[in-house]
Amino acid sequence: MKTLAVQKTALTGNYAVAYAVKMAKPHVIAAYPITPQTSIVEKLSEFVEKGELNARFVNVESEFAAMSVVYGAAMAGARAFTATSSHGLLYMYEATWWAALSRAPVVMAVVTRTIGPPWNIHVEHNDILVLRDSGWIIAMAENVQEVFDLTLQAFKIAETAALPMAVGLDGFVLSHSTEPVEIPPQEAVDKFLPPRRPDVPLLLRPGEPVVFGNLPSDNRIHARHKIATVYEAQREAKKVINQVDWEYGKIIGRNYGGLVEWYKASDAKNIVVCMGAWCSDAKQAVDALRKRGIPVGLMRVRFLRPFPLEEVSQLDQYEKVIVYDRDITPLGGVLGIEIKAALSKASVINIVAGIAGVDFDVQNFYETIQKAIEGSYKGIEFAV
């Protein structure tokens, strides 16, 4: 395979999103600022103003309007992008369901941030997780390079699966941290991501009247449509994600293994499960525990939707499954609840930590994993 002339540079996570979006050549970008995602759309506006990106940049009055703009644009055949965080995502929440149930291939970066009150601008995953039942594809990046790669892949995944996709990156931990990034040449990206097909899905066309979202004559029509979108289309999206990841590796030279990443799991007796940037810390803790002869591995959830049921079912072979959540519900963490529901044999320990941006580092992972394996934790544990 011919070696690509990649550009090696240093980018923040937010700028990695912006550069990837630029290379994807979207037609429409809708922008409304909110910390910590604002520098994504600021950089994209700079690209448009300088003539480096030929796109319609729409300054809107709210996040609801931002989602409405990209929803309409996507339904008219445009490649469309927006970004948001926290309360901004909650404000656009109604429109995210319209986008998903209309099969509009919108791509959105969600820079994860705590939902208040009390007011907080730091990392937490409760915001992006509000999308989990709506039909959106949801991915979480571990590092800035993956932020760039996932954003590019998102356009192809969304347009092939005919579903919207959210790319999650942890607020400030990734969004404002600078890391080395390899940027492929534009011709390689164009080969991987050709212009959007104008006929997928059913589109709005001038002079061709069509109605979306009207009242059906039979509620069973609505029910069948929701099942087809939220359940069946998600199952089909798994194949798309794996295929796109393979194609990206073949053309760009870097892939990630699809819906999950396994780390030192083949000979492990116990397994850690987590998603997001803190997985890097968890991996270091796994390495340290292995040096002490403790056979532990890790499964990183890259895509929470579609839910990687086949991969998660493999966790039943381990004695203990230690699930870390950077979110909270009345029953524990979202990831912990869903992992436990999918298993029948393994003992699942759910550790809720790092919410509201509370630091949870390698040492914290090391200590809590060790306690979980030793039996100090049962069921749900809150590490604050």
C-alpha cells in the first residue's frame, strides 16, 4: 500500500473536530456557542470566512434552531454538521428526535459537560446519554487522534446508515487539551468519503410536495416506524460501523476495531469496562495491576449506540465485570445498567465516578479495580 503523506501536527480536541469537518466538505454548518464546544464552530467559521471551506455557515439564535437547520439541510440532501454541549443539547433535544426518526444523516460533535444546577462546565456524560433512546448513533473518543478519525468516519456512517451520529469528546479533558495528530491528505479523505449520495434517504425537493411527521391514520404505523428506526436500523448500523472502520484503515491506514476495543483481555480473569478519555488512565492502571500479577483486562466501549450486544455478551466469561460510569441515574450509571442487563453469569460491579468533573486518575482506577477484585465492592459504588 502506498504510504500517505500525512501532516503531523498538534491540535486540541475541538480543533481536531473542526479540521476533520473541513476535510469532509459539508454544505451546511449551524452554530450556536456554548462552553466547552465553542471553539469548534469558531474555527469552522474562520475556515469559511477565509474561503478554505465552501459551506453555508448559519449563525442561529439557539441550539434548537441549530438542530432544526441541519435537520432540514440533511433532508434536502446536504452534508450537515453542528456541535453542542450540556444544556445546549437539552435545548435541542426535541429536534434530535425529529432528525433521528426522519433518518436525517446529521453529524454532531457533543463536547461532554455536566448538566446543572449547581452550575458546572466540566466533564460528565449525562448530556450525550440523553440521545441513547432516540435513534442516534453515539460514539465516544479516547484521545484527540480518535476525535479526528471518528468525526470523519461519522459522515460516512451517518450517510450510509441513514441515521444521525453524535461524536462525543470529554469536555476540557480532550476538547481543550493538545495532542499530536496525523492528518491525511485531502485526496485520501476524498477517496474514503466521496460526495453524499443525493437520493438517500427520501429527500425534500422544490416542486415535489411531500409531508414528514404528519399524523398517521393508524397509530400502528407510528409504532412500526419507531421500531424500524430505533431498533432495526440500529442493528443494521453495526455492520456499517465495522465496514467503515475497515475502509478507513485500508485507505487512511488507521482503524480501531469497530464498536469496542479489547485491551489485554484474552488471558484476563476480571475485566474493566469504560468509555471516553479516562479509558487511557484505566489502561495504565490495568498495566500496573498486571505487573503485580493480577490478570485484569479492559473493554473500551467506542459506540454506545448501536449497543454492542454481541461484544458485551462475551463479558460473561470473566469472573467480575467492573463498569465505570461518568454519569448517574437513580439506579447507578447508564453503562453499568446496560452491561448488567446484557449479562447472565458474570458479577457486575458499577463504579460511578468523575461526575461534575471530579478528578479520577490512574491511581484512583488502580485502587478501585483492586478493591472490586478483592470483593470490597458489591453492586454499585460511588467514588467521589
